[in-house]
Amino acid sequence: MKKLLIATALMAVTGSAASAQPAASKVSITRLDCGTVAANNLNLFSDTDAYVGKSKRLVVGCYLIRHADKVMLWDAGLPAAIKGKPIDPKLPMDATVTRTIPEQLAALGIKPEQVTIVGISHYHFDHTGQAASFPGATLLIGANDWAAVSAKPPAPGINAAPLQPWIGGGAKVDPVTGDRDVFGDGSVRMIDMPGHTPGHHSLLVRLKGRSVLLTGDVAHFTENYAADGVPSFNTNRADTLASLDRFKKMAANLNATVIIQHEPADVAKLPAFPAAAE
């Protein structure tokens, strides 16, 4: 009888806890084309000289995430000002844009003011370039990255201009410390992955039938991901390796689809625009 009472009590507590959890809303993710990067000196992505004399074309992916009636943009790509710019093969690295984010959202019937959240994996120019197109959105960015970009003056090498709507105080910013459950139901989580920058984050999106892990720049392309490569311009080597270890273990434990945001081969892991994965 005593065991039965204990079991009944545990079931009641578990049931109450479960009922207290918010029900997960329908979630979808659409990949946006946010530019192309020509890594003419690929060795910049290795602090151990793994790619001397090599080059690679990289993509720039941004992601539209719909959660019930909320619209979130993950990363804001390269600046719209370089749309149509020819790539210079003589530069160590150069970039161009074919279509802007607002142009692609318009094709989906979404106006910039309908974007309620802009989540930034980190402060580099190819992830913040078009953020200012969405000044009405709440900015989610790693707290340590926010401290660097909002400093007066900003930390060396940082272009703060794309984030001026938030730096100037006219738009809402929510600096993220550690992991963040974006919508409160576990469906979309910013995952703390420092090393590339001090406040770098990746993103976990739980769809109906699978989980998707967006790297941010915890790795830039397949070979570097497999080899635990560390770019020469990362801010902390030890943090990078720890983040890679955590990312890979999380991907394995969740049986998640890993999308390396700069890897051309990973574009096909999500439906082609304008379709969405649900």
C-alpha cells in the first residue's frame, strides 16, 4: 500500500509539472541566401597552417524561423550595399550579395516590421550586415559580444554600424548569457558556444520530426568541422575546442541535422527557398 501511495504521489507531481510546461507551437525554418564569400586564402581558417595555398567558395546562410505568430531571423548576412559587387580574386577574402533579406522576405509575403526577433550568432560583418533593416525587432546577441560591439569605441576590428538601431538605444536589445530558450517552450534555443568570438552562439531548432543545429561559426566548412580546426582570427582557442566538443556531442545525442552555415554542401539539408522545413 505504501509503495502504491508513493507511486500515485509521484504520478500526480509529474503530471502537474508536465501540465505546467507550455505547449510547443508549430515551428518552421526557411533558409535565406545572404551572400557568398570567396576565401581566396583558406589558410586564414587554420591556426595550424592546414590549408596553405588553398581556396574555397563559402556561402552565407540566414534563417527565417516562424513560431506560431512570431517571426525570428537568425543572422543578418552580408551588407546589402555590396549587392552585385564582383568578387576580387586577388584579395585574401571577398564577398558579394545577390538578393537582400527584405527582398527574400517580400517573396514570402513578410514585411520587415513583422520580424519580432533578430538573433545574431556573433558580431562579425557577414552575420550582422542587414540587421538594421529590422529596427523594430528585439536583438538577441551574446552578452560578451554585445559588450564588445557597444563599447565606446567598439573593440578593435568590429564594425558596429549594422547594430546602431540597438546601440543608439532606440531599439530593444536583450544580451544573452549562457543558453537561451527563445520562446519558452524548448523549440528554439540559442546555445552558448564561445571561442570564435567571446559571446558566440549556435542555434537549436526542434521541428516536428527532427532537430536542426545551426553552427553559427563554431565551424565554417566540413573539413574544418571534422578536424576541429581553429581559424587564426578566433578570439580563444581553448573555448573554440570546448565549444566544438559540446556541439558535436549535442548533435549526436539529439540525432540532429547539422548545418554548417558557410558550407555550400549543407544548403541542400533544408528545402530550397521559398519552401520551409517543419
